[in-house]
Amino acid sequence: MMAMGLWNHTSFSDFILLGLFNRSPYDFFLFSLVLLVSFVALISNILLVLTIHADRHLHTPMYFFLSLLSIMDLTIMGTVVPKMMINFLLDHQLISRGGCAAQIFLVVMVGGAECFLLAVMAYDRFVAICHPLRYPVLMKWKTCCLLALASWIGGMADSIVDVAVVFSFPYCGSLEVDHFFCEVPALLRLSCADTSLFEDLIYACCVLMLLLPLGVIVASYARVLTTVIRMPSTEGKQKALTTCSSHLAVVSLYYGGAMFSYMQWSSARTPVRDRATSIFYTILTPMLNPLIYSLRNQEVAKRGLPSVGSLPK
């Protein structure tokens, strides 16, 4: 009876995305800026993936995980940016229930998978620097693939639950989503049911998915720092720090934005703040990640590629 009542009160018409911009000249300028940033992010990530694939010297666990990070960034951009641009250019703000569910599924899945992948990358650096002789055994090809698969599965499990629960709520009032894509908090504001329990559950889940991988990252780099301090040669210390600096920069960007976006109670969230933080992790971070690693690649090219960490053939 409860399920039937929920079904009867749920409207299956399309949602309306209010978008990021209006249609003033100033908004056209901002839209052009977002378009430029998105183009740079797209090209830089594609080039990074192709470079890693083409250069056999980069067929190492670290660059294998880095190519996956770029693929994840491309996925989240491809999920959000094209729809946002089409809606703005054609002034067509509708999105179907299926399209909305797909956006939530992909964005949540990739976001969770990136959390786990960054932890895997930190563990990779820990093994390479703290246990270099055991590196070929601990980080062989099969292990790398299993760790990558586990990252995707972890993100997918979270996204399946989110989509199933979000679309079990009735939406019997306004269907105007105050966002430029379907994000879970923006949809929950439209529900005519009490979603407070699910919002608290989302908060707890986000804290868990952020803090557990972050704990692995902090523990890994604490051991790395201890090992680096004990290194006798200055050159060895510089190589180790250079190897880890780019990853730490990416971790700081991702977790800084994610914590600001998700580790706050629903009462403190506003549509304006949600849109701002969403721009950060869907557009800006995918642009900055490959640029940070490209700078590091130039440094590696000058110093010579490290021999440790090659994937066994």
C-alpha cells in the first residue's frame, strides 16, 4: 500500500535544469570562459592518456593509475558539460528522468572511484619508496588491475544506492532543479516527502568514503616522509619528493573541494554554494590534474625516467 501510494504521487514528467547562467552578455562571457576551460581539460586529459599509452617508458603502475584518473575526469566532464552547454545554447532546459538518473549514477560513481584511486596511488608511492626491492612483487600487473577494479566497484556501489533511493521519493511539486546538472542534494529539495534520514545517511556515507581513503593517503605519505628524511643522499630525497609532489597537489585539490562540497550538513547547503563547488570538481579539477602531472613529466624528462616500478611483461 505504501509503495502504491508513493507511485501514485510521483510525477514522471521531465525535470527542468535552471542551469548555471542566464542569457545576459555577461553570462555569455562566463559561458565562453567555462567552454574554454572545458576544452583545455578535454584536450589535456586526452593527450596525457595517449602519451602514457604510446610511450613504453611510462608503462608503470604510477602512470597506469594516472591514465585511469584522466579517464575518470573525462567521464565526469562528458556527463555534465555537454548537457549544460546544449541547454544554454538551445535554451532547452529539460532533462528526462532517465537522463537525470544517468547523471547521478556516473557523477557519484566517478567521484567515489577517484577517492579510492587516489588512495591506491598513495599506496603505490609508499611501496615504491619504502619497499623498492619488493615493488615488482607487490605491484605487479594483476594487483594493479584488481586495485583499479576495486576503485570502480566501490564508486559504483555508492552510486547504485543513491540512484535507487533518490528516485524512490515522490516529486509532486516543482520540478525545477536549481543546478546545471542532476545532483542528489538539488533533487532532494524538490521532494514532497521527508528526506532528512536519507540526507543524514548520505552525509555519513560521504564522510566514510572521504576519510577512509584520506587515512590511507596520510598514513602512506607519513611513512614516505619518514623514509625520505632517513635517506643519506640529497639527490635521493629530491627524486622521492618530486615523485610524490604532483600526487599530493592533486590530492589537495580533490579532497579540498570534496570536503567543502560534501562534508557539511544539509541545513548549511545553498543552491549557489552547491553550483560553485560543483564547477570546481566537474570542470576545474579535471583541467588542473593533467597540467600538474605534465609539469612533473617535464621534470622527469630532464632527470631521466625512474627505473623502479615497471610493470612486468
